[in-house]
Amino acid sequence: MSSDVQGRAGRVVREIDGPRWDQDPCCYQAKCLGWLRKEYAALSESCRDRINALLKGTGCDTLLA
């Protein structure tokens, strides 16, 4: 991703399940990504493993790294 979680960079570029997604970031998206990462980190290892299995190969898994 070319944007950090605070949304200060110029573009957000991500390939998700094939198509490329490219847009200017907004602060709400950065806040949501921060919340998702925080909640993901708080999951138990078994729950994270289940989420990882669901997201594997979609490109979304890289958002939580």
C-alpha cells in the first residue's frame, strides 16, 4: 500500500482479488484500517488463523500485516 495508516501519502493502491484499486486516501479509510488492524491483533491465534484462511489469496490479507 502506498499510503500509511494515517492517510498522509498521496495514493492508496491495492490489488484485491484481481482488479487494481487505486484512489486518493481519506482520513476515514485510514481510521477504519487502523481499527481493523487493532481488532485483528487482539484476536486469539486460532481466530487469526481462521481469518487468515478466509482472506488467503484475496489480497486483503496484506492489509492486516
